[in-house]
Amino acid sequence: MPKNSDSILTPSKPTIRDIAQICGVSEATVSYVINGKRVLKPETRARVQQVIRDLNYHPSAMARGLNRKSVQTIGVFFGVVVTRELMVNPYSSGILSGIFAEAAHENLNVTLYTASWENAAVSAPPFSDGRSDGVIMVAPTLESGIVEGLFATGTPIVGISTGKSEIAPDVDVDNYAGLQMATQHLLNLGHRRIAFIMGDSDLAAFAPRKAGFCDVMQQAGIAVVPEFLIISTFGGQLAREQTRKLLQHAQPPTAIVTANDAIAMAVLEAAREMGVNVPGDLSVVGFDDNAVASQSTPGLTTVHQPLFEIGATAAKLLVNLIRDSRLEENCHLLPPELVVRGSTARNKF
């Protein structure tokens, strides 16, 4: 039930969260009222508008939007990839190549925001100070508050793998379908003892990839061994030792699905160190289809993630938002593709 605004102390610097709590609605609903980007029930809109007036809430973007001219520049901010790795990290470089290509096509410049995000009060202002016309946010952690903080400024924003499409447009590969493909491929090869080494649990890709794996196993009538479902890191730092423990299990897996190619490379390395033949004794599947996947020995079977297209699509959506176009939908999932190479084979056990 909506709360009575008269019974609540007015915050000295009210936020969208304050308004949402008073009205008993989501922060996204408050944002839609402020930006007028979604049709809402008249009574909901009226209630939110009244509380906005009561709290004297004024988004900085209201004044900005009235008189600001375009600077023909879009901004890009990576939530977790550190600045020094932007051009060498396969994920970020793939995304950037698509963004750069679309920006060049539209005759736009690109600004990279490299300062770490602290909180909305400290970190949001540079994104709305006029140096860019809109911002693409790439893979922030789910609890960072980046999407909510930037949306509240009124800055046109599009996300890539944010998990927050109810707030702002978001582009990603269909992570769920990708893990379904990978897992079903192994089942088709006769594998039943299949492990999944996952990525960071605080990133948007984690949940749908885990669900894709578990759902396919369940549909096949195969119980997932608890020790075979492992939380790791997308950087692959933990996967080598985690693989060694898996292969020392009383009944080790005959196949391992991984959340990305970096983890898969660590699995291949651990298997070599232990004398486990891939794919004779162990099949391995990655996710991403980075350059290393085709260069490894054996070549890595993996799920191709269209990073260039993801970046280009996000840039196109942002350009449309900057030009005041209404988007028909917020969630844009691009199809994955299974690429079969030499790291998977029929189960011989």
C-alpha cells in the first residue's frame, strides 16, 4: 500500500528511491513519470507527481534538457572491466568495436568514462555535464546502482548486460539459450556427469546461464551434482584449482561447461597438468568464441557471442533515444551460436 507522505520526514536531498518508497511503487515507475517514457495509470502518475512536488524534487536533467545542444558524442562506461584492460580484454574490445563502428557511421565521437563508480551522488554528475549526449553502460554489477543513478539524471542511457531492462533499454546475448545449446550438445554426445563452472554471481549473465544449464539437465531427467555447480570468476583466476578438485572427485565429470572462454582455458590447462586427455577423457565447452578458442589445442567448442553486433545495437538504440525516438521494447537479446571444435567428443565411459 502507498505510504502517507505527510507521515514521513522529507529528505534534505530527495532521491527517486525516496519518492518510490513514499508512493509504494518501484524506482522505475518514478523514472517513467519523470521522463514520460511509459504509459502509466493516471492515479499512479498523479500520486508520484504530487510527492515530487511535496519533496521539491528537481532532476538536474530537466533544466539540461531545455537548453542543451548536442555535442555529437556518446559516452561508454564499463562497470567491471578495468581501464588498463579495455583494449585487450576480448569482451570489452569486441563490444567497443561495434560501438565505434556505429558511432563512425553516425559521424559521432565516443568518450570513454574511466573513473570508478562510487555512488550516484559522487559519480553521476560527470555523465550529465554535457560532455556526451548519452551513455552506454556495459556490464555493471547488479547491486552497483549505476543504472538507477544515471537514469535519475535524465541522461539518455542504454545498457549492455545490465539485467535492468525494466529501467533502461538493455542489449545482450541470449545467455539462457546459449547455455541450453552448450549443455544439450554434451548430452547429445552421451555425457551425463556434467559440471558447470560459472562466472561472477553479481553480474547479469550469471543467473540466465545457470538457469539454462540446470533446466536442460532437469528436462533430461539428470540431477545436477551439487559439487558440480561451481561459482567462479569470469576472469578465470579460480577455475584452474576448481577444475583440479573436480577431476579428483570420486566420480569426476566427463564434461565441463564453462561460463566463458577464459574459464575454459583454465580448465584445459588443469586437465593437461593432471594428464587428463581432452576430449578423450573430458569434454569442455566455453562461451564467447574469442580468438583464443580457435587457437587453443584442441580447438575449443564454445558458444559464439556476437559482441560486435551487441555493441553496434546498443549504439543504434542510444542514437534513437538521443533523437527523442520512442523504443518499442527495452530488452534486446541477440541469438547465440554453438561452434563445435575439437574439445568435445562422445562419452566413452
